[in-house]
Amino acid sequence: MEEKTQKKKINRNGNAYTFIYATVLVVVVATLLALCATGLKERQRQNIEAETKQQILSTVGISSEADAVHTDFERYISRRYAVKRNGIVDNQIDAFYINLKNELTKPEADQQLPVFVANMPNGATKYILPVRGNGLWGDIWGYVALNDDLNTIFGVVFDHESETPGLGAEIVTEAFRSQFVGKSIFDAQGQFTSVAVVKGGAAPGDAHAVDAISGGTITSNGLQDMLHRGLEFYRTYLGNLQRELMPPPPDTTTMSADTLLQVIDMEHIPSQPNSIN
Amino acid sequence: MSDKKEKTPWFGPAQRKLITEPLGVKNPVTVLVLGICSALAVTAKLQPAVVMAISVTVVTAVSNLILSLLRRTIPTRIRIIVQLIIVAALVTLVSEVLKAFAYDVSKQLSVFVGLIITNCIIMGRIEAFALGNGPWASFVDGIGNGLGYGMILVIVAFFRELLGCGTLWGYRVIPESLYTANGGFYENNGLVIMPPMALIFVGAIIWIQRKRNKNLIEE
């Protein structure tokens, strides 16, 4: 015993011993962590999936417990599909399983953007659009529920990977989110404006701005960019749907849909002259 | 080594001292002044403070145990790196387990779980105790120091949540009707929520402790 310890003590400072020790340690630890991560992956995925469903439901004011969330989601989120940037709808794809992060790295023409259509208990229809962007430390994402005028925000929910607690992480709070209710993403002329997050406070009554978070400037700016960029992807789709749901004004009825689309795409005229506020 | 362990009882006065000392005269936060950063960060609310205390206790105890077992084999030149790898692996495990089984809490603690790695108590106890003592004593020492840390966290979080939010463990303690918004006279103290006030609370605890125990006052 004594001799063995003595022998080890000498070896402990050798280069070979140090290298081998480090290698073995790293391999053992890495294997353990890999096993643990793989073993817990399914449970974690389920947690995240349930949370995502809860978040989507919360944008339309439905709060659901973790055990009932799957049935509630099926009940209220009646239609889920994907749209392309050019507004073409693909009903074959379940929006819930689209990974928006991956889609955004694809070429524009291939991107499939998720759309969730909620049928409210009172019969109203809400359109929920996911958005994704960058905060200060990591990704931020959220869901924006629009009323059936496809302009007014009914509710939002935001989440983040690792924003600073107490500062940037405040975007998840009810106090911050409730500011968005009733804001509109198109202006009176039907131009896309999104909702700005204004440092120092939005002007009272501004339909396109909310207050930023003190001490969370970079997260606030990231959120503003996320909304602007993310919602703009849906602009053509929203324009199409607005025309479908609302009778167009007389002066555009003579135009064919294609011409109208073309004109909107070129941004020569306001996309929606009769936008409702 | 092994016969020595058989002679001493598993939970004799020596082991008990390892638990009680960190709660009092050898408190890691107020006397050794370790782990201050996280004590400031997670104590705005009681619940994250308690989960943090439990997580730190587990990590300190297990890392002390593992490193005490390995202590005769660790190459001296990469000693700190080896300690760090073990601690980091344990913290990652804790974080993954929380994500799988206590998802809400893990969301609340967010980055702070990962930051357990940087908690000086863990490295401090490994260096100061586990590398020179047996596995069982090291494990007990880890538990004791985790509890000592947790105790301060809970005390600070209790006052911060009560004075800053008027709640405890998320439940309202100070009635809504007392607030100025509802015609009362009471207002939450927003400053208490800020980390600097946690430092003042910790300072107050240190003050009280030294007042009561003159041995702690430096010459």
C-alpha cells in the first residue's frame, strides 16, 4: 500500500501520466453526459412541446394546464398550415412541427412559414404567427395572434433562451406583453409598419409602438427587429387573406388578382387601402 | 485509510461539526465570503433561492465526494482543470435533470443553473477540504457548506421577496388593499429587488453575526 502510493506520487507529475489522465477523464465525463442527455431528451422534448402549445394558446387568452394542453391545442387551434413568402398556402404541412429557425436559414423561395388558426370558444377566428430573432445572449422568439382583420394584435407571447433575468428577460412578463394588445401592424394607408419597441416610452395612443424595457435595450431592439422582419415574411399572405375576408373597395375590383399582387409586391400602391384600425 | 474509517463513527461529533460549522462560525457566505455573486442574483424570490440552494448543495457534496476519491490520482499540474471538469459535468447533469423533471423551475433559474460552476464555494471546498480529507468527510462537508450557503440565500430571499413584492413563495402576504394603488398607504420597495440591496442584506447578516460572536472579529 505504502509503496503503491509512493509510486503514484512520482508518476503524477509525468507528462505521459498527465496526458493519459486528462484524456481518460474527458472521455469518461463526455460519455456520461452524452448518455444522460440522450436518456432525458424525450422527456425534455415533451416538456418543450407542451410549453410551446401553452404559449400558442396563451396568445389567444386560453390558459391551459400541462396535462390538458394537448387536447386544448387540438380543440382550439383548428387549422395549422404553412405558407411561403409569396403567400401560397400548403395545407399538407402541420405548422406545429415546422422548425422556424431552420426555415429561416433556407433560401427565401423554399421557406415554409407556420400559421396557426385559432377558433375561439365565442366563434371568433384568430391567426397566430410565430416570429424568431436575436436577443442579447441568445435567440428570442414569440407568437403574435392577429384578429380576423389581420391587422390588430389580439395577444402576444415572447420567450427567450438566455436573456438577462430582471432586464431583457422581462419580455416574457404579462406587463410587457399586454402593451401589444390592440396595436396594429399596418398603418391607415395599409403600409406594413410592424410595432416598434421605443426606448424612453412610446407616445400615448401610438398604435404602432410600445415601451421598451429599461436596462434591456438590446433585447428590446432585437424584439423590434424580430417583429418587423418576422411579420413582414407574412405580408403577402396577410394581404391575400385580407382581400379574401373583406370585400375590396370599388376601384380595385377591376384589377385581376395577379395584377394586384404584382402592384403590391412592387410597393407602388398601399397594399390595403381599407385597412381597419 | 480503510481501518481508520471503521474506528470513527459514521456520524460522530466530527461529522456533525462539519455540518454545523458552516451554518455558524464557518458560514461560506458570511464568514468565508464565498459565493456572493449568486447570492445576490437569485435571491429576489424565495423559490429560485431554495432550488438554487438545493442544487448547490448537491453539486458541492457530490463534487467533494468524487474529488476526494480521486485525490491521490490527480496530476498536480492539471488539478484545477480536473476539478473544473468534474464540477462542470455535475452542473450540466443537474441542469439536464431539472429540464426533464422540473421544467418550470429550470426556466425560472435560467442561466443561474449553469453559473453554479462559477460558485466559489464549490471550488473553494474542493481545494480546501476534499483534496485533503476522506470521501465521507468531504461529502458531509459539502452538504454542510451547501446548507450554510442555502441558509443565507433563504434569509435574504425571504426579506427581499417580502419587502420587494409583498409575496412569499409567490403567495401574497401583504394584502392588496394596503397598497396606494388601492387606496392604502403601502408601496413595494423596488430597490430591494435590485442586487445591491442583497449585498446590504448580506452585510447586515454579517454584522449581526459578528456582533453576537466576537471571535469572528479580526484584530
